[in-house]
Amino acid sequence: MDSIDTDNDACRRRFELLFDRHRRSVLGYLLRRTDDPADAADALAETFLVAWRRVDDVPDGDDARPWLFGVARRVLANQRRGERRRTVLSERLGQELAVQLPAVEPRTDGDSARIRAALRRLSREDREVLLLAGWEELTPAQIAVVLGVRGVAVRSRLHRARRRLRAELEREDAAAEPASAGASAPPDRAVFAAPAAPGRPAPQRHMDLAKENVR
């Protein structure tokens, strides 16, 4: 046990000496080969991590510096390959999204705009539970799994959130020009209404509106 501890202490002292002696030159090597100092700092840390893992392989004396430069060079090569992969992936995703996004653009009619505006005025918690119910079409039990709470808490949150959304829409109606007498209530209020009674499915238009407009 004592010999193991002694070996570890010797490795640690050797590494600390290596780091103190060569970190500036290795950092200069990296800074001259990177555009961002943060990338150089990351590569420096990775280089000396390799040196720590392979401390027994590091040459003695002045030969340690070129050995470290070789490690730094490979670290930079890996860093650049990773950056190229990320760039290629980003470009490919951008091209795919450019094609797909027009098909899922939110509607800009009055109903959807009013819903989105009302949702933005709600708290983040209210907005989240309403969107999970209206857009993702999750049941209270499923929402409970997403939020990590009990189902009874979700039902209570949904009830309060729907009430607040209805109040926001009614407040907006009151501020707008009064509707003509006898006009039916705006259909958007039904989007987040409580589920229809068994045997009476919600009107399809309201379901379509929820899927297409509520985000």
C-alpha cells in the first residue's frame, strides 16, 4: 500500500512540474492555431488531461515539450473534426427546416392571434398545462407524468388555467367593439374548455383550431 501511495505522489509531482514548466508554451502553440481563445483553453485542458493519464509516457527534460505539442495537435484535429460535423449537421437541419416550416406556420387569423395573445399574458405554469392539454392532446394523467406531479393537481391546474384564459379572452372582448346583438360567442373560447361529456365529442373545428394554432 505504501509503495502505491509513493508512486502516486511521484506521478503527481512529475505532472505538476510538467504543467508548471510547459503550460505557457503549449497555450501559445494553441492560441496561434485557433480563432477563439476559449477553444485554445479547452484544448489546453484536454492536452494536459492526456498528459496526466499518460504521465509515464511523457519524455524527460526538453523532450517533453514537443511531445506535448504532438498531443495538442491531435486534440486540435479532433476539435476541428467535431466542429465540422456540427456545422454539416446544422446546415442539413437548416435546409430541412426551410422546407418543412412553411407547412407548420401558425395561422394568423383573428381567432389564433387572440388565443396566442391571451396565452402570452398567462403565467408560464398556466401556459404549459394548457398547451400540453390543447396542443399535445395529453390527458391529465399524462400531463402529471410530464410535470412530475399528481393527477389531481393537474386537474386543479387545468381548471384554474382555463378559467384565467377565459377571463383574458372576455377582457379582450370587453375592450373591443361590442359584437352585434344575438351573435354567438367566439369559438376560440372552447379550445381549452373542459372535455366534453361522455358520448358527446368536442366539435371537430375546435380540435382542429387547437392543433393548428395553439403553440
